[in-house]
Amino acid sequence: MPSDRILCCIPVRIGAIAVAAALLTVSLSSTVVMFVQRQGMRDWATLVQAVDVPLTDVAFDGIFYSMAGILIAYTVTNAFGLSVVILQRRKLVQVYHILNWFFVLLMMTISLSYWFYFKVKRDVYINDCQDLQNNGEMPFNSTYTPVEVPGKNMLAGGSDKSHCINFIKKLVVISGVSVFIGNFLQLFLASCIGTYAASLHWKYLHQRVQTQDIDELTMRKLNPERD
């Protein structure tokens, strides 16, 4: 028999409604923020620097609309899920449970891929940081001219990179912790939806058994000679 509680004390149906509502709120908010900040993300991603190759407008649009499409689809899925959880539609809750797990695993894969890419390309971002710091705080002259190393990316000028190294290192750690916590919460909330789906299925089977028992008793009363 599946549990009728989540977090030890919350009734499973109330918990499932709260989880679906929370997921809908987060996915909808993320979608809105993404479109509001679109131009800022474009400016950052396509920024031309002497030490790095920026994304083209076409590449940025492809990545942006792919992520936006995933978020919109997940928002629609959570809106659908919230409605079927409230209405207690057993089969549709099962569909929502499967779709939710698909998006959770998809977003976990994307977030981990981005984090590993950020970690592997840490030196590139350190160079970007140093280049921006040089251009923002110091005149661009021979002392801070980027250095070209054969077979390597351009290196930002300036001898003291400690600030950028520490800054990027902190970003790697903070982003790694955020990705871990975010994915853990996603997996936990998906399991809560699964618990509710299993609970509805168990109740359905239990009702079928009860109905069969009642039918058998009725048939025995109508046909006592069979006994």
C-alpha cells in the first residue's frame, strides 16, 4: 500500500496539489523572467571580446528559443497536472506523473551539462573577466594588450588575475551547489507526484475488489442453491 502522507504529516492529495502549484509557479515565473531578460542575455552572450569568440545572433536565438520552448511546455504540463490532481483523474494523473519525470530528467541533464561546461571552460571565463576588468578600469594600451599563444585562446593582459580567478572559482562552487539542490528538489517533488499517482491507483484497485466482493455476495443471495 502506498503512503498516504508526504513529509510524514501532509496528506498526499494536499501535498500533490501544493507540489503541482509550486512547479507551475516556478516554471511560469522562469519563462516570464527569461523573456524579460532576453536582451540582456543576448548582449552578454554575443559580447565581442579580444580573448573569446562570442555566440552569433543565430546561435543565441537557437539556444534561447529551445530553452524557452522547454519551459513553456513544462508550464503547460504543470497547469494540466494541477487541474487533474484537483479533479482526481486517476489515468490523467498517471500521464502527468510520466510527463513530469520526463521534464525533470531533461532539465537535470541540461543543467548538469551546462555546469560541467562552465567548469571545464573556467580558464576562458577567467580571461573574459580579466579582459572586461582591463577595459573597464584601465586604458587599453600595450601593458594590457591581449597575448596570443599559438594553439591556445587569447589571454587577457594584466599580471594580476587573482580577483577573476577567485570570482570564477566562487561562481563554479555556487552554481554547482545550486544545480545539486535544484535537481534534488525536482526529484523529490516528482516522487511526491508519483506517490499520489500510486495512491489513486491503489484506491481504484481497492474499490474494484470491494465491488467484486459485493457482487459475489449479491449473487449468492440470489442463488443460494449454488452453495
